[in-house]
Amino acid sequence: MNQRKPKNNNVYTSLPANDNEDFLELENQQTTMQINQNKNLYYQERSNAVQYVERMMNDLATMFSRISQIAYEQRSMIEK
């Protein structure tokens, strides 16, 4: 139990219950804030990864489109 030393140095009293509750509430708030920050970081990293995959898929689609166009342009030569 936490104790507080009064001015007369001879008597110790217990901390009021609300001081302990306030400390625990503050600690819970800090823990909750840390958890939320970790979640936000995780979601931001996932968002970045999804955007990267989307860019790569667009690049691949562009490449396949270009290959298709080249093949079409060279169709007559390929048939010969």
C-alpha cells in the first residue's frame, strides 16, 4: 500500500483510494494511446503495401498491353 508522509514526520497515512484510481486510469489511458499508435502504424504500413501492389499491377497491365500492341503490329511478319 502506498503511504504518504505527513508534515509531522511521525505518522504515515494511506493514499486516498482516488489517487490510486487516478494513477491506474492515467496508466490505462497511456497504454490505450500506445496500442492505438501501434494500430495506426500497422494500418499505415498495410496501406502502403497495398498501394505498392496496385502500382505493380498497373505496371504489369501496361507492359502486357504494350506487348499485345507490338504483337498486333507485327502480325503480318509473324504469319509469313
